Amino acid sequence: MADLKAVLQACLHIDAEQRSKALEWLKQYEESNLQQFMVALSDVLADTTQENQVRIQAGLQLKNCLARRDDADTQARLELWRKFPEDVRRHIKQRALATIGTESSGPSTCAQVIAIIAEAEIPEGLWPDVITQLLQAITAPQASELARVAALESIGYICERVDPGFLEVEANKILHGIVGCIVNTESSMRVKRVATVALTNSLEFCSKNFASTDDRNKIMTVICEATQSPDEDVQVAALQCLVRVMSLYYEYMETYMRSVFGITYQAMQSESEPVALQGVEFWSNVCDEEMELMDLMKEAEARGEPPRSASKCYAQGAQRHLIPVLLALMEKVDESDDPDEWNLSKAAHVCLNLVTQTVKDDALQLIVQYVNSNLHAPEWQKRDTAVQAFGAVLDGPDEKSLIKLVEEALQPLLALMQDPSAQVRDSLAWVLGRICDLLPTVVLGPNLGAVTMALLAGLEMEPHVAANVCWAIAPLSDAAYDAAEQKNQKAGRPPTFDLSPAFQEIVGRLLQTAERPDAGQEKLRHAAYEALMTVLTNVPEDCYPVLVEASQVILDRLSQKVQEAHSAASRGRDVIMQLAEIQSVLCGVVQVCLRNLHRDAVKVNAEKIAVLINQMLQTATGSEQPVQEDALMAISALAEALGEDFVPFVDQFKVYIITGLASVQEYEVCKICVGLVGDIARAIKLAIIPHCDEFMRSLLSTLSNAHVEQSVKPQILSTFSDIAMGIGENFAHYFDVCIGALQHASVAAAQVVHDSDYDVIDDMNELREGCLEAYTGIIDAMKGNGPEPAQTVQRIVPHVPHIVKFIEHMLGDRELSEANIKASIGLIGDLAVIFKGQLVQNNPPVLNVAVCQALYEKGMNSRDDDTRKVAKWYRKQLIQIGMQGLQ
């Protein structure tokens, strides 16, 4: 298949082997000469004499040369594209632009090609006129509908892919071109729909336009008019645009909310489900925005600052109209509906939950009226909606009002566990779980027996009902154990709890449920074992024998599944994956048992457990990675349970840990192995010394690996602390190399976060926490256990200024976490205890009074009692070593 066009045609062949050969040929061509390959594809894409499907295939292959499945790979390809010779890039771009309007079907393939190239070039200023060229294609007097649609799709994709900051300079041009295609005078509904989608994608970089009253009025008028289009697709696109506007520009919406309420209220009652869905989505979005604003207001009040913006309480004003409509939409459900498919009834249920969380007590009256009128209605849809509505109201209103409400409704609700409709019983199980989770005091009393009996009966019902019952059992167990712990005056397990009389039956029934013939349906087996994990975590003394018995059953089941996995290779991939899933969840139950059994009970089965873990690790491959992860975590649980008795097992597991530490591409495995080293160090303490060289080499190698996932690094730093604490002064052997790596990490961690992305903020705070834990653990280890600090701790002295400077830089970041404030206070306090006057006698002193004062104030302003307690201790230590000027 030497001809590219023939190969592209073969990609569409009905025969799988022909398609496979064609794709392999294309892959080889791409790898051998990427530039030539992309030029050839662009020529086929622009060739109007070719079949449309061949041209589409050429466009998709061309786009995929740059747009990869992994973001990092995509960025690498875009960087490679920018290094192509200018004539090559120009040729491909010209061919893509020339294709606009020549494709006979949509969506446009050339639009996707143009957008991915724009993502590479616009940030670097390499394609400054692309937006102008596309707008000319839209507004040209003789432009065809196909050309206008393709150009608008191109702009929409560009707005979606390119960082908004690089498009702000084009905002006016883009908006003018797009809005001109949405106005009422536009006759083509297809153009109108695509333009509305493009407008939605462009909103993020139009903040200046929304800040302008005239521009904002024009944009909102066009959007609102489009929601009244006779074309359903245009209506949906316009409503989606309104949803996006509300997310981005809530503070500007007050002027328009009367009109927008009418539009969305009408949409929610539309006969068209896609239109109604967007009406519901709009109000879900309003509730999300207003709950976030209320949270921000509380945070600002706690800091003694005025809130940056306030909720306009739109949901509050609309709730008396919204709730009846949402309840009516929730009734639009049928027994044949796919439980995994998103539909209008589910969207309305989610929105009702959000409304009740937002408006709180004001939602009670309407919902309770509906529940009272429909809980025993002849139509199962109304009964089901009543049950779900009752569940929705449990989160938001005042707890005292809810307790009274639930106490009155509980018995009528429990009676519905015998309802002829499985859907009603399924919803009831969900509601019982929410009651146990949110209002446990109602259940833990005279009603407990009836609730327990209803749940146990539910375990024998349809798989989807039984799975929801399992979810309800878990919070019931948590609530009962928490209540018993509060009553118990002694440390350790409480002697008994409210579920003790039914504990053995609950455990037994969950074990039976996991082995039901239909347990593979609706994830029932997984739900039963997950519930069992919670139940076996909450074990009072009088139920301990049940835990011992259940652990033997679980070990036997795991052993059986491991043996089945050894002989499963010939039984097909589905069987292998099912066995892997069962092994994984059973391994999770084993971990729970290990963490709750007495050490003597663990020692009895330690050899058997070690053998099973080894077998799982030996047989686990890439497709069974969860088995590998759970088996490694089981090693952690075994080490924690055995303590120093784990020493004989280190050698047999070490090879898996070292291999996992080097597996930076499988970052979850790598992360687990990092934590596992720390767990072993804490468990066997000095006995880890013979293995330390290997572990430390691997940890340092992983830390310095450029490809390691960011979240692994803080854990490695924390593991240094665990090892140091385990081996004490012996850590001096690793001090120099470790402190160097730690200082390098702390330089990065000291930077102020200039990003509103919560993930970036969390990553930085985790890195800081890892640095602080490592410093604290290493310092504690180096000072030794004697009455006076060991001489080895003096090796810390040259590094104290760096530690102080690291904390000083962190204090300048508003996003510094509570945990890091507390850890910083503790670390400086430890240094003061160890080095005493050394820290304040130098000129200038190592400890800066201003920094120490700022840190103390941060601690005392904390809402956490422990942080304030540590801050008071810290101040006392600093005064004792002679620090002057501390307030």
C-alpha cells in the first residue's frame, strides 16, 4: 500500500485486518518522516477531487500528528511543530485554510487542524493573522454556508484550545464576527448554532467586554434572543451559553436576571428534553456559584476582611417557582431508563439537592408538602420522587428542624422497603444512607432495630437496591461506633455499641451478598465488600471474635481467587479482569482486618498473607495494576500490624518495592512504594539499617528523576523523615546527600503561588509539607534520644539560615495551608529547644524577630485549637532563649 490515498481509503475498510495494516503503514510513515507525512496529508485534505471520507481521514490523521492523547505528548509535538521550517508550516496552513467550505459534511475536519496549529503558533506570535483570515471567510459577500460554518468552527475550536490570555487582543474582532452570525437577521440555523457555540468558547477572554455596559448589553441581548429560536439546536446552544455566562460573569447578571429567569423557567418546561436539561443546568450552576460565594464570604469574615463579592441570592428568590417544576421533572422517569444514562429526571434531582443546600430552611415547606401528598401515591414515579425529594432536603436546612421531620417520617419511609417498585426501594436505600450519614442521632435509638431489619432485608433484593443498601450500612456503622467512642472514657476500643446485637448478622449477610450469583451486576460485590471494610473497621470489644472469624473467611476467599488467577490465562480477558477486580477488593478487606486485629492474631496468619501477597505481585501485569497496588498496600498494613515482627519479611518484599520506586511512569505504584518504605521504617525501626542503602539510593534517584509525577516528591521527602526517625543518629550516614536534595526541593517550595488553580496550590502546599516534615524528622533523629542533644545535631547548624529563609518566603503566600503554618511553628520551636541561644546571639541573629512574630501571629489567628496551642509553646521557647521584641 505505497499510495497514501489508497492507504487512507483502507482505513475505512470493513475488514479489520485491512484497517490494521493501513494504520500500521501510516504510523511507520509518520515515524520515518513527520514533516513529509504532514505535508502529504494536507495535500489530500485540500484535494477536492478526492472522496470526502478520504479527505476526512487525511484531516484526522493530520490533526492527530499534533494532538495526542496525553497532554504532555501534545505539548512536545507542538514544540516540534514550531521547529519545522517556515515553508513547511506555511504550506500545511495554506492547505488547511484552502479546505474551508469544501467539505460536504460536518463537523469540519480542517477546523480541527487549524485549531491545533493555532494552539502551537498563536502564543509564539507565529500566525498573527489567522483570526482575521477566518473572520474574512465568515463575512465574505459570496461566502457559502459551508465556508462560514467551517470558519466559525475553527474560531470556536481555537477559543477552546488556546490560552485565553493570548486571545484578549482579538476579543473585539472575534466577538463582532461571531455575534453578527447569531443576530435575528441570520437566516442559516446551522451558522447560528455554530456561532453560538463559538461565542460560548470565547467568553473566557471577554472580561473587558463584559465590564463594558454597552458591550455586555449587546452580547446578552443576542444570547437571550437566540434562546427563542425556532431551531432546537440553536436554543440548546444559546442556553449553554447562558450557563457559561453565569459561571464567568455572575457579578454582572443582576440587570438581566428577570429576563433570564423567564427564559430558563420556560426552557425547563419545554417538551424538548435537551432544551429542558439546559434550563435545569442553568439553575444548578446558579446554586453552585452562590454556595461558593457564601463559603468565600465565611472565609473572608474569619480573616476579618470584607468579601470580594457577595451572593445576589437568585436561587432564594426563584426557589418557590423552581421547586415545583423540578419535582415535576423528577417524575419523568420510566422503568426502562438506562441507570447509567444522564437524563432530565436525574438532572432535576441534582438541581433540587443544590437548591435545598443553597436556600436551606426556605425549601422545606414546598418539599414536605409534596412528600406528604405523594409518598403513598398510586403512581410509582410520584412515590419515587417523594422519597428522593425527602433525601434532597436532608442537607441544608437547620438540623433541629430536620431531626423532627425525620423522626416523624422514618416509619412511613421504612414501610416502603416492601414497595412493589424496585426503583422506589432503591431510592429509599439511598435516603436511609443519607439519614445515617447526616442525622445519625435519629437512627441510634428506638428506631435502630427497625432500620437495621429494613437494611438487612434490602440486601436480598435486586442488585441495584442491595448495592445502595450496602452504601447505607457503612454510615450506620460509623455513626454507632462514633457514639460509642464518645461514651467510652478509656483509650482503645469501646466495650460495646448499639449495633453489637446485630453485628454478627450484618457481617454474615454482607459476606453472603458478596457471593450472590448476581453479585457482578450493579457493582454489588464491590459495594458489599466496601461496606464490610467499614463495618470491620468499627469493631468494639464484644464483637472482636466476629472480626477474627471474618478475617479467616476473607483470607480463604482471597486464596481461592489467587489460585484461580494462576489458571485463568486460557479463560479469556474478561475472566482475568473479573478475577483481578475481586482480588483487589478482597485485598482491601484484608488490609482492614490487619489494621484492626491484635498482633497475636496477625502473627498466626502472617506467613499465609505474605505468600498470597507474593503470588499476587508475581502474577499481576499491566492490565491488573490495581491488584499490584492493593497487594503493595497490604504489605504496608502487614508491616504496621506486625511492627518489629515484620523483619523476616523485608527481604522477600524488597525487590518489589525497589522495582516500584523506579516505575516513575506508573506513578501510583511508585507513590505506594515510597510510602511503603516509610511504613516499614516506622514498623521495624533500627532493623531497617541493613536495607537503608538500597532504599535511600532508590528514593534519591526517583526524587531527581525529571519524569516523576509531582505528587510523588513530597511523599519521598516525608519518607526521609520516617527513615530518620526509625534509625536515629545513624541517619548521619545519609545526612549530606539528603539535606542537599531537601534544600533543592525547599527552594522550589518557597515560591509564592501566582495561580488560582486549586490543584497547583495543593501541589505546592504538599511539597512544602513534605519539606517541613523531612526537616523536622531529620533534626529530631540527629539530636538523639539522650537528655542532651547529640553532637551529630551540630551538622544542622549551617543549614538553619536556609530553613528560616524557606519559612520566611512561605509566609508571604496567602495560599499557605494551615498544616504548613503549624509545621513551621513546630520546626522553629524544635530548633529553639535544641540550639537555644545560638539562634539569637549572632549578629545578625539566625532567627529574625519579624519573621518569628509573623509566624506566631499566623498561628494565633488560626481557627485550629492545636495550632494555637503549638504557637503558645513556640513563643515560650523563643522567650526562653532570649529573643527580644517578640510581642
